[in-house]
Amino acid sequence: MSYNIDNKGYYGEFGGAFVPEVLYKCTDELRRAYIPIIESEEFQSEYRALLRDYVGRPNPLYEAKRLSEKYGARIFLKREDLNHTGAHKINNALGQILLAKKMGKTQIIAETGAGQHGVATATVCALMNMPCTVFMGETDIQRQMPNVERMKMLGTRVQSVTSGNMTLKDAVNEAIRYWCCHPADTFYIMGSAVGPHPYPDIVARLQSIISEEIKEQLPEKAGRDYPDYLMACVGGGSNAIGTFYHYLDDERVTLVAAEAGGMGWDTDKTAATIHSGSVGILHGSKTLVLQTPDGQVIEPYSISAGLDYPGIGPVHAHLAQSGRATIYSVNDDEAVRAAYELTRLEGIIPAMESAHILAVLPKMNLKPSDVVVITVSGRGDKDMLNFLNNKQYAE
């Protein structure tokens, strides 16, 4: 079985491009352009130079000794939190704006939930002198105010979205509406491995630098270039597919993902799409969706703004359905407890999103010989208010 995208834009039964007619020309233009551009020597040279000199890659693969001692295995943390702007999102935003420039686009739009993709997009737009609008749900604006101010300082217009639950889903809806009205000159920098083909593949290719570096760094640390367990949180799934990319066909590696259970995957306050969703169409892609029996999208809930999404990237729907990846649902309280645990044991404050995958460690039966790599997708500065409001989990 193949776990990569096919020539029609599908991962198994999931994927495709279900877009309004007004956007067909845009997505088709992007589909024809992206591989020749991304695989060109000119693009790769410019992109990798910026990853090195601007983003600060390669970032460390850190052996977490105290965390390892607690869970009885060798646990390594891939430190995406140390990137410029504080998360993995910059890898993708930088690549997509280079793609936009080479396609002759003159303005950028994006959506954001936790604000990290918005900050990354605003950052690269400042770098490349491109006007930018970021759509963000009003709920997320209130709970992620530091990132909102960062975007504004970088010169980006933050467009508040007040429809629906006023979170990530609604921000994507508004971004797509705007794109429909300005298709000729606008490039939509999609923040995660979601949306119509070719976006899931573009994001996967640009985030694959994560697994590329893991493969290069592990031999020195562990004596081999593959771990026994490779772990990442998943909302839309950009950091997870970046973490898994170069190991998808390596059956020696167990792929583990954590989605946001909210108050519980079996409640109506959840964002656990794989556990609670069903096959449907969302934002231009056939995937698993939180929806009613008649196909109406159910508003998701999570303490984490970056995982508060009613769908999942089609690649992750395929990995889950095929059994290639093991998916855990992690509740709010488990995630907060795990964030405090990493902070107290290792002096690393993770993003609330990253805390979800850390919370899976107590659910696993690890052996002393196991090599575990966990991607810390971002740093926790943006989540301090949430942490302060949940001090009961500090002990």
C-alpha cells in the first residue's frame, strides 16, 4: 500500500479538489506549477539558504534525559519550538511565499487558529515585501492576543471572523470566500495539510524538512537513522506529516499521533476527528469530518486553538484508516498536565498543541531499548494564560 499522494491528488480514498468553479482555475494553475517550481534547483537553493540563515535550521534533536527516565525509554525531542517565530509553521510559509512569487502573485492571504501560522505568514510577507491579510476567528483573537499583536507589528492586516464558532474552521471559510473574489492576483498560503489538492502535498513537501533532519541527526544520537516510535500532534496535520514523511514506508517505525479530545472524544465538546468523525467534504477535500448525519459540520472544541478544527488532513485520514498510524485522543486536562510535566522535567514550555502528543507517553508501554522521537511543534509563550488558568495540573 502507498501512503503518499497519487497522481489524482488522493491518499487512498481521501483528498481531491472539491472547489467552486471560480477557484478551479486557481487550484489547477497551482497544481501544474508547484512540482516543477519546488523541485527546481533555483527554488531549493533559495529555500534551503533561508531555512539555514533565517529560520535557524537544522534545529536540535534533544535527548530528554529526565523525561526518558520517567517513561523508561530513550526519548528525543525534535525542537521545532526553536525555529524563528517559535513553531514549525515557518517552514511551510517560507516555501509557499517563494512559490507565490515565482507564480507572479502580488498579495497573500492566510488563515490562523493558534496564531502561529499567521505570525509565520506575516513574517515571510514582511521579509518579501508582500501585502498580507490573515483571517482569524474572534474567539481565537481573544485567546491568542500576543500573536495577534505580533502579526500587526509585522505589517499584516488581521481580519476578525465572527461567523460560526469564530475559530479556525470559520477563518478558513472566510479566507476561501475572499480568494473566490480575488483569484487572479492572490495566493492563499494554506497553513496545514488540508484543503484541495495540491495543498496537502505542498505542505507535506515543505514540512518534510523535519523528518529529513531527524533521519540525519539520529545516527549520532542513537546509532541508527530510524526510531521505534515517531510521534506528533495532529489538528490539520502539518507538523505530523512533516515528522512522518521520510518514514511513511519504513514499517520498522510506529507512527503515533494525538488529536484533541477536548472534554472527551465521545462528547459534543471535542475536536477528535478521527475518533468521532465520518467521511465527508470539508474545505475542498474529501476527508474525515465532525458532522451530523445529514452532513452539517459540528463545531469542534479544544483548549488548543491550533487543534480546534472539525476535519483532518486527508493523508492522516488515510494513515489512520489503513492502520499505518496509531491515533490517540487526548483530553484538555491530560494536555495541560503534560505541558507542566515537560516544563518541570526539562525546562521546556511546549505549545498547547505539542502538549497533546506528550500526554500520550503515559498511555504507551515503552521498553528501555525503545528510541522515541517526539516533535515539539511550537513553544508555549502564546498559551501562558491557559496554563495560568489551569495551575491545578502543575503538581
